[in-house]
Amino acid sequence: MSVSKHVALVFALAAGSVTGYSFPDCEGGPLASNAVCNTVLDPITRATSLVELFTVPELINNTVSTSPGVPRLGLPAYQWWSEALHGVANSPGVNFSTSGEFSYATSFPQPILMGAAFDDELIKSVGSIVGMEGRAFNNYGRAGLDFWTPNINPFKDPRWGRGQETPGEDPYRLAQYVYNLVVGLQGGLDPEPYYQVVSACKHFAGYDLEDWDGTVRYGFNAVITSQDLAEYYLPSFQSCYRDAKVGAAMCSYNAVNGVPSCANTYLLQDILRDFYGFAQDRWITSDCDAVENIYSPHNYAIPQQAVADALKAGTDLDCGSFYAEWLPVAYNESLITETDLRTALVHQFASLVRLGYFDPEDQQPYRTYNWSNINTPPAQQLAYQAAVEGIVLLKNDGTLPLSSSINNIALIGPWANATAQMQGNYFGVAPYLISPVMGAMDDSYNVTYVLGTNITSNDTSGFAAAVAAAKEADAIIYAGGIDITVEAEAMDRYTITWPGNQLDLIAELQVIGKPLVVVQFGGGQLDDSVLKGNASVNALVWAGYPGQSGGKAVFDILSGKVAPAGRLPITQYPANYVNEIPMTDMNLRPNSTSSGRTYIWYTDMPVYEFGYGEHYTTFSYKWMQAPATSYDIQALVDGGKYTAYLDVAPFSTLAVSVTNTGNRTSDYVSLLFASGTYGDAPYPNKVLVSYARSHSITPGTTATAELSITLGNLARADTNGNFWLYPGTYELALDTSGVLTSKFELTGNASQLTSFPQNTMSS
């Protein structure tokens, strides 16, 4: 294959990165006669044939993310590290041009807000567009083919700085989100003959702490029971690795039960490769410098033993330079073999084969993508829709949507004129950023914008101007909360209260007597008790990090052009929660020192519960297909014997009619929870077992929500991590308030659905 005329050498963003992207010449280059260029053969055979040509130094050189290739073979350098959390993003492998073509990419909302939409088709569409744009960037030498996304660690602790990158706290919601996103990104379910791009699900496993009270992520040892591991920390990864068949995995900084994740054979071999069936044409990268962290600060092994442990455990690629530095020593000391090195590189190059890296350009539709595939009108509409669908109405006394008599708005607060703030972290260059001020103007309001205060400021010098503007307005919109100056990678929070003097400013605004709406931004929740209980605060909206069309989405909801239907993807805890349980405590269940974690186990009263969200209209509900009164466990298991895995075997597809009894068109998210005293105590409060989003239900009309439930949705894990279907009485409840319920019995003996691998490693 001749090198595409579209592919130019580009300079990567990070020091020491590869100098550009190009493709091997399989027509006239040194590899032309090698089997790697034979498109008839399978990826493993092709990759093996290529890797057999490498010398040991060449093998070692290419075990790092900034891979130099093998010049003598015509194998170009390759940067494995590109990012695309919610759009193609700044990273060592991505190079935005300063103007013109490839100077931007669609910037969707942060996953925490898209998680609140509870819309699987939306997420699949977002993945498809991000993957298409990533491939277009690669075709013109501006990105790799591998994107290290998504982050699917469950957001169990409200202080976690990277919770904004996740879809929320619920393991089932995460599992569905990642399945749909990965299928969209990669161009289908384990697509043939080519991936669109390769996705890498991260961070495997038990990672949800940055820097808290002297404990840092690089050296943290997450002590996790097998029960919690199987039931909470791993379902999203099982969905990604086993079911969505993602092309790559990332091991995390932390240790799990004494063994650093990237040296953890139990995680990377027993669970990932063997239990999940992560195939040999897929690869595992470390998080960046996590291999070095095995040595320091984990102090798990000396440098040459650390790299040997990582390579042998299954970490194929080092995001960093520690492999390049210490694998030669490990090899010379016989801590690793040539076979270990070749195995790692076969995993990597088999993946590149599946990306069409060695194949003729004219045989690959994905190689036709270009600038016209970036930020298309459908992509712009989807970015807007994703923001609208995720925004959650937490409180409303009828002030929203704003009355048509309201023309003059005082828009106040540190998010009021936000632009790049709306992207959160792991962002790229957006084509445009519609601020709340712009959104209000687009909706024909006369806007007076006053900053008032900053996110963490205690300076009150801006209060007077804010109050003056508010007095002259018909309505007051306060836009505040938190942003990446408070929550970010390497930055956890110590409190979950509103920072700075924002509540003081809101208190001054509320006494003016004008309609007051508070729009809370940010990924992690804040204790809104004072706002929830204050009648002078007329409405409260959570808007996350809403992306390129965020301001328009917010004001289209406030004005009533569209109706809110998002649901909180995380629990909003009272402020004192942070004093009850340390971030380092990985246990989910309540005990003598903990009130429990997430809506599943939390025993106290949340400020707003997981799944909460109000509407501008009212609904009535009716079972169209209710569960039967009784099911025989053995019959259910026998009925699923032909499915690939018993935990995904069907239990039933139920149906609920949702009728709009109000006067505004609205979406509705049907959340179905299960509860009961089955299995071993303690019993969860409830668990989400199914959901569906119904779109644009007009007044007086009815939508039918189909709610599919699997055996795994109803199962519980034992202390060894094995899932069982237990006999007992199960209650299903629609929505957080149980607007519709039904009970059924599972009869017969408990049946084991899965056999979770047991850990034989010692720390």
C-alpha cells in the first residue's frame, strides 16, 4: 500500500512524543512480502509474522506509548495515547491545527451529564460521532487510531475529582452506558473487517481517589471484598470487556488488595483475559507512569522486577518510559523472556491490523473520512440534545418555565458567562461555546450579566452590582456551583458544600422578591439543603458540564422551549457525609462506622436521591405487561442455557404506559428498581434493574416504555463474588417514589449464575 496523500507528518503535543502518523508501505516497502500485509490472513497470524522480525531491542523500544516503530522495516512511529472522553481531546496523540481544517472537534457534555439522560441510543450516537471524528483526524495525521476512553469507574464517593468523567454511581447504568458508547466508537459490536477506532475502557480496577488526606492515587491500596468487587466495581468493566468487546483496556494506578493493578495477574489474567474472554487481538496499557509506580510509591518491587511483574501480568504497553528503561535489565537478568515481549507486541499489532493499518486505503471506507465529517449539523444537534436530555430539574414551585411576561433577566454568578468551563476536563478545541449569557440572548431575553463572585471567592465586592442588577430585572438567574478549579484529575474535594461565598450572594438575591432560579453546574453534587428548603429560591436546576451548546440547552429549558427530564445519576448527600466515611474506605455496605455508599446501601436521608428529577408536566402510569406472580428459578435458568452468559439471559420484558396528563410536551425516563429480602443480609435498599427514555410525549398521549430485565439484574453476589438467583419475594417499583409497583415470587432453590475467579495472589 502506498502512503495516503492525505497523511502528513505532524508534531505531537507532548515532549518526546512521536513526530507524526503515517502508514506502513505494504506495496513497495520492506514489509510488502511479509504476511502482515496479506489481507486474507487473520490478525494474530499477521501480527505474529511482523513481530517475528523484531530484534529484542526493537521489541523493548515498542512497549511504550510513544512507540518509535522499526525504521529498517518501514514501520512508522506510532503514538498510542489519544483521548476522546466527550469529543476528540487534547492529548499527546492529538494535534489540533491553529485554524482552518481540523482546528476543532464536536464537544459533547461531560459523561456525568450524559449519564443523567438515561438514553442508550443517544450514547451510541455520541460514540459513533466521536469515533468518526477521531478517524477523520487520523486520516489527516492529527490523531491516533486508539482513544483511551471511557472512564467507567463508578462514582461512589462525592468527593472524587474525576467523577465528572463517569456516567454516575449505578453499576447497571454504567454497564449500559459503556456498552452503547463502545459499540458506537468502534463502529459496531466487534466489527469486521475494521474497527472505526479502538476504545480503551479505564481504569481497571477500584480507582476513585486522586489525592485525599495524604493518600495519592499512585500509591493507594484499595482493599475491596470479592463481593463488592463483583457486585459494584466490576460490572461496567465486564460490560465493556466481555459484552461490548472493546479493543483495549487500561490498568489503574492503585493497588487492589495489596497488588498494583498493572502487576496484578488476578485482575489482568484471571478476570480480564480468562473470565471476561479478552481476546489476544486486544491489548492492555498502563495508566501513565503506573508501571513506574509499581516501584515507587507502591514499593512493591525494585525497578527491573516491577517491569517484569507488569509485563508478565499482562500490561502490554507502558504509558511512560519505565519499560524502555528497565526491560533491558529485566531481560538480561532473565526476569522476562523474548516470548513475553513478543506476546505483548502481537496484542498491539493485531489490533492495528483490525484498524486497517496495513491494508490498502481504497478498501477501507473509514479512510475516506475528512474535514467534512467534523462537527456536522447532526453532530451539533446531538451535542445540544445530549445537554438538554441530561439537565435535571431538582426543585420548582411553578416559576419554571419562565413566564412569557419576563423579558429582563439578571444573569449572575461564576458560571453565567461560562465558555470553556462548560467542557470540564479531558476536552478538545470546540467549534463554538454557547455561554448562558448567549443562550439567554438567543431566547430573546434582555440580559444584564454580573459576575458577583467567583467559584471559591470570599470577596463580596461584586455583591452590590449583582443586587442592583437583580432589583431592575423581572427574574434572577444565578449560575454557579463548582468547576475544574475545585474538582479535577489529581484534585479531590474535602467538602461537598457550596464553595466560597456563593450561598451568601444567593441569600442577598433571594430577599429582593423577584423570581429566583439557581442553576448548579459541576460534576460532583453539592449539599443543596439550604436551597431546597428555602421558599424564596423558586427553582433549582443541575446542569453538569453541558458542552458546546450548554448555554442554549440551559435557557431553552428555563424558557420552556424544551422540557427537562434528566435524572440525577448520583446521590446528593448532606454535607456531614464527608465526616462519616473516609475516601479510602472501599466498602459499600453500612457498618458501625459508615452509613453506606450510593443509593443502594446508604441508610440516612439524602438531600436528593439517585434518579430524582422533576418535570414541567404530570404523568400517569399503568402496567401494560406486569410481571407474573411467580417464577420457577430452575425454569428461568434452563430458559437461558443457550445465551452466551447466564447473567444476561432474559428474565422478562415488562411494559409500562406513561400518559402525559399535563399541558407540556416532555420526555419521561422510566426507572425500574427491585428490592426485597432475598439472599444474605444486609439487604440493599433497592437496585436499578431497567430503564427506558420515552421521547416527546405530547399532552394527552401515551408512550409505552419497554423494560427488559435479565437474570443478572435480579441476582446478588455472595462473599466470593459469585452471582446467585435467590428465591424470595421481589418488589418492582417505577421511579424513585414508586408510582407503580408489583411483586412476584422466585421459587425453588437458589441457582448460581456465575463463578467469579478467586484471588490466589499474595501481596
